[in-house]
Amino acid sequence: MLSFSTDAATVREYCALRDASGLGAFPDENARIGLANTLTAVWLRHEGRLIGMARIIGDGGCFAQVTDVAIHPDFQRQGLGARVMEQLLLQARETLPKDLYISLIAGPGAENLYAKFGFKSLHGMARTLP
């Protein structure tokens, strides 16, 4: 049975789902810091196992970013990415300030999913720290 859970992902669950879905895992300490700085998140579980997630991170007042939208490969192509995004934005409307600027970086092929939720393509740049 699929259900949204209030039980946040553990560092191990978070890294495992990121890795399984192709997003890549982070070192445990990085993941611990990142998860602690979540503004709002949804955790989708199947029989207690984390199979989907999405988070919003940011400064909590002016700027935020959707990140970690992931569905385990065993559950992909069932519309769960859309369900996770819908739930995430519902929570954001209930808990975050009005007029908060929310951005995201869409992986190749995911643009259509995010467009359904009002996101528009803009040019941006990104990098990681060495």
C-alpha cells in the first residue's frame, strides 16, 4: 500500500533512494546536513519502505528550490512523480510564505512533469564545489 508519511527519511534511506533513482548518493555527513535544512518534504512509502520523495530547501522567506524529486525505479512510470510534486506544492502553500520564489533544476526529460505544475524554463548555471 502506498502512502505519504510524516516519517522523514533517514540518511541511509535518503542516500539509497537518490542512488537507486539515478540522482546519486552523497556522503552521509552531507546528507545529514542537507536533510536538517529541509523547509518541507514529502516521503512516499510502500509497506514502510521509502520509494518516493521530494524536498524544498532554501532561506524560508524569499527563495527556495525543489530538489530530490525521486521515485524508486520499481515504481516509476505510474504517475507517482506527479503525485509527489502535487503533495509537495500543497504542503508548501500551507507552510511557506506567499510570494516565495521557487525554482528547480530539471533533469533531461523531466521538463514536462514540472511544466504541469507551472514551472517555466529559464536559463541558469550551476556547479559543485571541488
